[in-house]
Amino acid sequence: MTCYAVALIDFTDPGWIKDYVARVTPMVERAGGRYLARTGAVDQLEGEGTPPQTFLIIEFPSREVAEGFYRSEQYAPFKAARQQGSVGPFFLVEGIDGSTAPA
């Protein structure tokens, strides 16, 4: 089942971004992932707070693939750079329509 990596990113030190994008994008694609959104063009229609500087959505073929990528040794140094140079939550979201689930 499809799984989405969703991150709301605010940069504290943008020095890592160029190398991260150049090197992680092909790693995501080799793992079967596909970027659906990687943008600062976010309009907040409801709720409190302010939109993040960047909103990220990556589609993976399954939770196992997404988790495997996130925990991989290959991604580890880039994850560390992202964590050191930005703040914000990072989620894995199952591609399930909960409205069809039994109550």
C-alpha cells in the first residue's frame, strides 16, 4: 500500500540544502519514491500558526520501502544534515481512505 513521507520544514541553516537535494533526490527515486511536492508555495486556509518554509510530500510504494529508506545507512548522513539545519515534523502517512474503514 502506498505510503507518503510528509515534512514541514523551517530552515535554521540552509547550507545543507543544495547538496541534499542533488544527492537525495536520485536516492529517493532509486528506492521507488516520487516527489509530489517540494515547495514553499503553501496557502494556509485554516488553523493556527504559520505555514512552513517548505512543505514536502514523497510517495513511496509501501511503508516498508519508506521506512527502509528513512533508516538506511546511505540516507543517514543526509538525514543528520537536515536535522541539524532545519526544524519541523516528519511523518509517514499510509495511503488509506479511513472513511471506508469499519467503525
